[in-house]
Amino acid sequence: MAEEVDIKMAIHPDDPPWSIFGLPRIVKSKESLERIMNLVDSPYNGITLCSGSLGANPDNDIPALIRYFGAKGRIHFGHVRNIKVHSHRNFDEASHLSSDGSLDIFEIMKAYHDIDFQGYIRPDHGRMIWGEVGRPGYGLYDRALGIAYLNGLWEAIGKMKGCSFD
């Protein structure tokens, strides 16, 4: 007898969330993600919620998106990265540290923790640092620093839940 496998699809948002080279972008906001989820209303049809892709548009509130789609069980995979938005449609990759970019990575990780996210989270993208040579956007050292930062935030958020700050 064949073993049943739990397979899920997780669409990744367009990166960046606006048209480039004349190509339209269709996965770029809460509304477009909602439309895709409603095409096939199934728990197997979900999202790879990429904070960098969606966060390049400051109108996208990443923690709110995590809570909204997480409450519906539709986030299957989390890509957590930080970006520095300089102006409309002008941004750069940043380290994962909140203070280095425009996204509050603490609040993003707290949103995942608040929904008791059980899926995979990875530090998405990495700058090339310390003389590393490789594919741009996939620096190993920076992603290693990123996962250490995300793990530290996850542990701290978990420990804070038992504390009273009154």
C-alpha cells in the first residue's frame, strides 16, 4: 500500500512587486494573494511569504499579512529577508538585522510566532561579504548570520511570552 504524502503548493510573490521590462506583476499584495488563494480554496494552495519581495512596496504590512494568511493556514513557507527602501521603487538588499533595513524583522518573526507557524522559515537572500564569491543574492556567510539572528529572535520571542512587562 502506498504511503500518503502531504504535498502543498506555495506561490512566491513577484520580486519586485511592480512591472519591470514591460512584464506585469500579478502576485504583489494582499489582494492578489487572496485572489490566488480563492482560485482553488484548498489548504494545499498556499503562499511562500517573502518579506523582501512584498516589503519592497511599503504599502504591504508584512506582519499583518503573516497574521492574516497564517490564520487561514495558507502560509507554507517563510522567506525572511530585510531590504532598505530608499524611495519609491528604489531599494537594496540589507542584512537581516532590523536596524540595517526598512523592515522590522523582530515584528515579522513575532507574527510567525503569534500564529504558531509550523512550516519552514529561511533567511532569504544574502549579500556577498568577507570576500565571498558566488551567485549574487545568495551569499552563504550573510545567510548564516541571518539564520543565527532569526533563531535568536525566535527564542527571545518565545521566552518573552512567559514574562510580564508591567
